[in-house]
Amino acid sequence: MSIADPNKTILTGENPFIRLSAKDGDPNSTDASFWRIYLSPAGPGHVLYMKSELTDGKWRIWSDNISMARWLQTTVQGMLNAELANTDIPVYDAEFDKEGDPRTFWTERIVSTTDEINLTWYDIGEPLMLHTQPNQVPGRKYGLNTVLIPTLGARIERNGMLASGKPWKREREGRPFSTCALAFSESWTEPR
């Protein structure tokens, strides 16, 4: 019996996310999806997709590889959030840096000509590994293998302004989880 996944690996990297709201169950006041891609058909790079009161409630995109950002919109990110399948949303050039230790806190820093953004995760939980096949989950045509590390603390700062709202406790696969997580060692697949 083979232990190799039979599907084609289309990307591997990291995809930490932050979803904040004022009250548990309210619509997200901030939705941020950060990607650090090591391998994709459009090459490596970084991208932040963010919608928040810090962006006037509209999606903004910052990247150091516009081809990769657009490819993600037409594949995995567009599947995860249909609003981001719109490739007419402008992409702003940016530089990316990180610091921290995922056992205690993690910060991703994004700097463009007009913005300085810090995404920080803290109050770190126990890692959870998930593995799904393409089409195994309804509405998800891609497969996923990821290590998710829930965080009960998260914040976003853009140009000195903090996003409102907070993370909320969740349960996933019978384990403690959150509306925010560090997603490291993330690989997505599609059928061959």
C-alpha cells in the first residue's frame, strides 16, 4: 500500500488567518488571510487579503508576487472566499517580514509605500493536523494537509490603528479551536 497522496500538490506554504468580531456569532468585522507560499505554479511569495473597518469594509490585497496573488484568487483563496475570486481588486506592492515563536506569539509585518500592517497572534493553543482529499468536504474541490494552531489572542494594526473585535473560542474535530489560527505546513492538492 502506498503512503503517497495520489493527488497533485499545487501549493505548499503557510496560511495564518485572523477573523475578528465584536460579539460571538456576529459577522466578521475583520477578515485577514495571510499567505507565505514556498511552492506554486506562479512561484513563491507573500500575500495578505484583508477586509476590515481598517480598509473601509472593502477587500485590499498586498503582495510581493502579483502573479501568485492572482493565481491564489483563481484557485484556493477564491474557493475559500468567493468575494476574493474577483481579480479586479487592486494588488499593492509590499515587503514582508516576520518575528516570534509560534509557542508564544507570532507577528507578520507588511510594509508598502502607504501602509504598515502588523498581524499578531498570541495565547497559542495546541496544534491540530487536518488532512482532506479533493471534494471530500462539500464545496471544496481541493484537498488540504495542514497544521492549524488556534490562537485566542490576535490583533491587526494598520498605520497605527487597531482593528476592533476579538477572536472567539470554537471547537473543531472535537478539539478546542478559535476564529484565528496559525496555519503552518499547509499544502493543497487537486486530482491528477
